[in-house]
Amino acid sequence: MPYAIPGPGGRGWLLRLVIAFSFAQGAVSMARPAVSYRALALGADERAVGVIAGVYALLPLFAAVPLGRRTDHGRCAPLLPLGVILISGGCALSGMAGSLAAMAAWSGVMGLGHLCFVIGAQSIVARQSAPDEQDRNFGHFTIGASLGQLVGPIAAGALIGADMGRTSALALLVSAAVGAVSLTSLWRIEHVRRAPAGRQRDGRVDGRVPVLGILRARGVPAGIFISLAVLSATDILTAYLPVVGEHRGIAPATVGLLLSLRAASTIACRLVMTPMIRLLGRTALLTGSCLLGGVLCAGMALPVPVWGLALMLAALGFCLGVGQPLSMTTVVQAAPPGARSTALALRLTGNRLGQTAAPASAGLIAGTAGATAPFVMLGALLLTASILGTRPPHP
């Protein structure tokens, strides 16, 4: 994938992308706990909550690689408004749904929209960043996600009250409006490339790199699994902390604040990402953050008071902030040239596979071993990721 020299606006495109991602992710982060509360109001148990959370990732699981192939050989920007429309539509229709099956379906539409937006946005960052800028730019890009994850749960907790069915529906409608705001920042983000990806100078079209060829590149499978583990941890925290709160008598507003504390700590991590890499090195930072994150996740199963949960979530958020941007850079640098969008799409496929399997597994575990048992599963997942992170990709 050729590097495109930024135009007169400097890195203004990255700022606009971060703003748009903040609103899009804010809508999703507001909607996810609201979906869980609305499902509980409609009579769902822990297993049903896990299934609905898993359907969010089901459609994207099959769409990621075709979208990545398209992006490798074309423009990225059209995926962004399409993603916003699907996110806002899925949020609004989830708020109006009257059955668990309908909620699951519209949750899947929301997940497909999020996938479209993220593939387009990540490909733009990879395409318009020089190799020595990728860690920094991906770190700044993921601040947009963290800002959305910070504000979204607070807003959901503030809106959801005693009448859980009505107020959770209101929160979903508000999240649809929040997502639509991101359309105002989607201008002049993608620069015209000097030569379309996949074409040689004589005009002939290059052959596509097979998916297995991408997956065999050293560093790509590890980057995919680390991303899967970190996102699964974030996702199950968002989906299951409300369930834990219900069991322990923690108010929805407090649960929202706890989730937002985790997101604020992630933002703090990404603001100091560059000096941490210089101090520790990429491999040690990635491995250590996954190791400590796994221990903290497993510790969430302990019957600690609210202030203890707050401290653990703050530390956990800092650890989880490392995995996403560094796994993006790992995959981009390890992938064959001309297949980097497809490699990022494979990474997102792994994410969605984790978002499908992990909540369903968590629902099964929670139904048999209690609502806190999924956090032990997450701990094991992150510990495995820390082992894989010890083997850096080839330059």
C-alpha cells in the first residue's frame, strides 16, 4: 500500500477522523449497556444477554475480508458515512424493538456499521502515515474510541433509571443521534493517492495476496490474537458489568461511571504511548500490559467493594489501552505490501470472532458458574496474548 503524502492540512485529517470516531464509538458505547438493560427489561437472562452481545459481531464476521479487499484496491472514505448510517439505524431500531430476537438483529446491524467505519478509518491511517509515524497515529486514532467509551457509558447510566424498559429505549434513541453527529467531521479525510493500490506502473493489476499468505506472515497471527483478547476484555466488561452491578446492588449510574473510568485510563495510556515505547520497547510494553491485564481481569471475580472495582478498572483500562494501537501497527508492518487493508480486516475478523464467541461463552459460564466467572476466562485469554506478544514480527 503506497504512502500518500499529507496535503496542506497537515494532520488535520487525523484530528477530524478522531472527532468522527469519538461520536461513532460514543454511540456504540452508549448503546451496548443500554441494549443489555433493555434485554433484561424484556425478560432476558444472562445467557440471552450473552447471545445478543454476540450477534453484534456476527454479520461483521463474514463481511470484514471482502470489505478489506475492496479497500486495498479502492478508496477508504466511502465506508465511513455508510458505517455511521448503519450504527445510528441499528441504535434507533434497537430502541423501538419489542422482542429479544429483534434486538439481536438490530444489534447485528449496529455491529456491521461499526465494522465499516473502523475498516475505512484504520486503512486511512495506515495509508497516510509514514512507517515511523504509525505507532503515534494509531495511538491518537484510538483515542477517539476511548473518548467514546468514556462518555457513552456515563450518558447511558444517566438516562437509564427505575423504569428500565422505557429509559433504556430512550438511551438507544439518543445514541442514534450521537452517532449521526460524526457525519459533520467526515470531510477531506482521505487524500488522493499517487497510484491506486494493486496497480503497477505499466497499468497491469497485481494479483491479490491469498488470505493464507497474509496469515503466514510472522507477526500477523499474534497481532490478530492480541487484538481479539483485548477487545473481548473490553466488550465483556461493557456487557457484563451491568449484570454484576444488578447482582451486587450497584446502581446503573455507578456502573456507567466505572466503565467510563476504565475508558479515561485508556485515554491516559494512549497519550503517553510514544514515551512508553521509547522507555520499554514495543515487545516488552505489549507483553507486560497483557500479562497485568489478565491478572486484573481475573481479580474482577473477587467480591471487592465499589472503590476496589474502581481501582482495578482504572489499572485495567491503562493496560488495555496498549493492545489495540500496537496490534494495528504489528499487523500493518508484518503484512505483505498491497494487502494491508485486508490484513487489518483479518484483524477485525478476529475481533468479531472474539466478540461472537467470547460473549456467548461468557453467557454459558455465567449461567452455570455465576456472573463474575467470565472475568476469569478473560484473564486466561489475556495471559495467552502476553505469551504470543513475546515474539515480535519481522521488520
